[in-house]
Amino acid sequence: MARTVVIKLGSSVIAADDGTLRNAVLDRVVREVARRRELGDRVVIVSSGAIACGLPLLNLPARPTRIEELQATSAVGQGRLYREWEERFTAAGIVPAQVLLTAADISAREHYLNARRTLQRLLDWNVVPVVNENDTTATEEISFGDNDVLAAQVATLVGASDLFLLTSTEGLFTANPATDPTAELVEEVEHPSDLEELSIDSNRSAHGSGGMQSKVVSADIARAAGVAVTICSGLSEDALGQALDGEKVGTRFPAGDGQHSSFKLWLRYAKPSKGTVEVDAGAARALREDGVSLLPVGITHVNGEFRAGDAIDVVCDGYPVGKGLAQYDAAELRNAAGKRNSELAQLQPVPPDEVVHRDYFVLTDDGRVLPS
């Protein structure tokens, strides 16, 4: 059956430690994309590697650490990276399109919808989008952090059925296989709680910004949108083809129920929080169990500076409860916190009855037991 899939390649898959492109990997991915397209699939590529491609062109011995140097290196390497993809796809009779995104492009709802419409139109036109984060304009304060998270966001945007995260290892292991000979491959993760006992390696490659931890986070994001995720080797001759064909390979995260609306997925994963409000246990339970709006009376403390319309995190005794769009500025909320509606009516000007309306709130506690 025809489907939409997203294939993400990490920097360690795209390039060797010296910055040399792994041509065989790119060739193999293009062949697999062409094969699946003949079967009716629509495919999106999320490709890291701009900084890795820029290093040898600039004669830099290692990945820079300063943000302006990273951005400049990316600006040099991005053109070469896309050119490599374009030449291969064109030779295969496929039209590619370069799509550069920043977190800012999807942190605003209007921009999020525009990005979704653009990607969907490209797929409708039988084009293969080649997506990367626009490192040249992204800032440290508002970026995806790594392309694993970007890939999960793209999978959500295009309504993909599957996300394939290609890495330099076979998948997720019970420990770091490079240092622990007893490490075993985890073949399937039914629920994030299955990973609590594992020692997940967060080390990144020489040119990358992610690690296995970021892939697990990415899988959690995608699963919430009803997308199945497979982490497998991008260096293997057969792994990607087997994964695309539904064979058991690497580590698989089955899709969740996909019942979260696109708005609430955007709110939870794409909209940056500008502050935190602490609530009492009664308010926390009402939010989680009754699906009510957050009222000022349940708020015990306000942290940070935010404005009405910004996203804020809601916590209870250090436990995450949810995230929502505030109807108050932080200063106004500090004045209203703990007050009942009758007391709010005495304030001038009279503030809204609700801090966060239930339609603009999403739970983030994942079923944790809240304090009594």
C-alpha cells in the first residue's frame, strides 16, 4: 500500500570523520528511494551533513564550536551537500527540492501550517524534498538542536506513516556497544518506560549534534503523531531496504494511537516555552483527569517573563503536568495567582478568568503519579 515515509541521515552516515562524503551511502539511498517510489511511496529526505561538507572546503581540522563559525561552515557546505543529492536524484529521473527550515519556521502556528502546505504540495507534484535545518540563520536559542528532532517534526508535518533514522550503529543497544561487550540490540520499544533501565549513549559523532538520546526523543515525538519509527544502520548494505520493506531490522518504535491533533503536537513539541507556572496538587489533578482549563486560583508561583500568547510549562512540585498558551502576561499573572474569580473581579483592569484555556493546553506528564 502506498505511504509517505521520511528517511533521515545523520552526519556520521553522510560523511566520514575527515569530512569525506560517503558516496556509496548516498547512491544506495537514492536507489532505495527510486525503488519505493515505483511502488507508489512518497519519500522525504532529511539530510544532515552541511557542516561536515564545509570542513574540508575550508581546510578546518575539526567541527567549530562558536555559533557564527558553525553557521559560516554550514553556509559553505550546504550548497555542496544539496548538489550531491541533486545530481544523484536527477540521474535517477527524480526531481528533488531543497527545503531549509529553522525552528522559528514551525514555532509560529501560521509558519507551521505554511511549511506543511509547502511540503505536501511538493509531494503532490511527485518531488522528493531534501530537508535540512537552516544552520546559517538558526540561533542557539531557537533551533531544533539536531536533525533527529527536525525529522520527527517533518514526519508529523507530512503525515508520514514511517520515519527511518539512519545512524552509524545497528540501532539502540542496552548499553554502549563500543565500551560494553554485553550490550544487546533492543529490537522493539513499545513504550518510553521500556527505556528507563537502559544506559542510553548521548555522545555525538565527530560532525553531528545528536546522539542516540536525541533519536529516542525523536521517536517519542513521532510516535505521538501516529508515526512508526525505525533506528537502523545507514552504513549497512541492506538495512534501509529491509526496513522500507517492513522486515525486522534495527530498533523499531511502533506508532502510537495518533489521536493528538496537529495543533497539540505543534504546541507540545514545536512551540518554545517562555516561562513556567507552578500549581497545587488539586489543580494538577483537575488538569490531567478532568480536562479543565487552568485558573489563577490553582497557581502557587510564576517563573520567567512571558506575554499573553506565549507557551508556558505547568508543573507541580517539580513534576511536569502540561503546556499551554497563556492568556496572561507574567506580571499580571503574579498579581492574580491564587485568587478566585470573585477576587479577580476586584482587580483593574479585570483579567481573564482562565490562565490557559483547555483547548490550548496539552498534557506532558505521560501518566506520572502526581504528589498528593
